[in-house]
Amino acid sequence: MEGMTVSTRLVTLADAPTVSALYQANLDFLLPFEPVRPEGWFSPEGQLDVLGNALERHARGECVPHVILLDGRVVGRITLNDIVRGPFLNSHLGYWVSQDVNSRGVASAAVASMIRVAFEEQGLHRIQAGTLVDNVASQKVLARNGFVRFGLAEKYIQIAGVWQDHILFQLLAHDRP
């Protein structure tokens, strides 16, 4: 990662064609980790709807949808989802990066950036993340950022059309690295 600049920023509707192209270029890489998506979801129009919905939820304080940038180029997405306020102050973290930048520290840096957003900007107490049991790379990203495994959720999310177990991780504001 030396010499590279990784950052994140709030998505915009103008990102839809870029995110669509990135998804389409990485479908074989990403589909094993994705829910089954409706027809047209990966198209520029589909991503315009996805990003528009995410920005509406952001306006209501329910999520923080970002793109991941490597030297200014969009290379993935990262989102604080399902933000719950009140006494819980919790969120679920989800992210993906393009295969061409995978295993280069980009996801780890993006997660570090979103930790700052979650705790410093959003005032959250806890971030939760789940990975497929065999997604060791993502588990390493979370561990590098101080997340601690706290459980196994059986048949947690339907991924690639099958209910799949997920290892659950959390990071509490007072435990952050």
C-alpha cells in the first residue's frame, strides 16, 4: 500500500455508471459474496436506483454509503448500514473492493476510515460486521482494524441463493485501536 492513497467519500448519483462498470468488471469475483440481485441491479440505471435509495436512507440517518477511492479512482463501496440510534448506537459494516486491488491493504484502509466516520462523525458506540465462514481475507481486514469475533450466526444471510453461516465481529468505540 506504500505510495497509494486510500480514502472514502459519500456516494453521489454521478457515481452510478462507475459503480456499475466496476461491478460488471468484477462479477465473477464478487458474486460468491453477494445476495441474488434482481434483473438490472448491476446496470447503470440499477445502480442509480441503489445509490439514490442509499442517499435517501442517509438523509434519514439510517446509513452512511461511501465509495472507496484509491488515488482518486473508485475501486469499491463501503457502507455503515442499519444505523440504530438511542441507547443502541449500532451499525452494520459492509464493503467490497475490486479484484485488481484486493489483498493490497485497500479494504483495511477503507475500514479504518469508516471507523472514524462511525465513532467520530456519527457518534456510534458499536460497529458489527459479518463474513462468510470461509472469507478469511475479510476476517483479516476486520482483525487488523481491532474487530473481535463474538459469534457464529447460522444461516444468517442468503448469499448466492443459499442461506449461509456468518462469523460475527464487533468493534466498540472505547476498544478502537
